[in-house]
Amino acid sequence: MNIREMLEKIESDTFVPRAAKSAETRGRDREEPEDDLRPAYQRDRDRIIHSKAFRRLKHKTQVFFAPEATTTARGSRTCSR
């Protein structure tokens, strides 16, 4: 049993029944050989993470935490700064 098969077994043992599992993919548009180390979804993830387009997003996306929201007389929520 290689590493990919061990990871796929862990997926099947731990994921909920309705989860998408690497071993049960519908395949690819272009045929490619199975990797001994990484399951199909992990290869897809690595392709996205290491793509030039994804790297261009570095430091572009920001998350702002809303300050404490207050309720107005009409009951709508507004953020105060």
C-alpha cells in the first residue's frame, strides 16, 4: 500500500458518507497517471496554491472584523466606529 492509498483510506474512514473523496472522483478531462504520493484532490489543491494567478492574490485579500454593532430605533443593525 503506497502513501496515496493510505491517505484515501483515511479519507474513507474519517469523512462523512456524503463527502467527496479522492478515490471516487469522476476523472479528469485529460488522462494523467496516478501519483503514488498524493490523492487527486490534493494534486488539484497544490496546482491552485502554486499557480501564478493565486500567488498574485497574496496580500490583496483582507478580512475586517466589524466593530460592535449597535441597534437603531428602527431595529436595524449599524456598525459604529
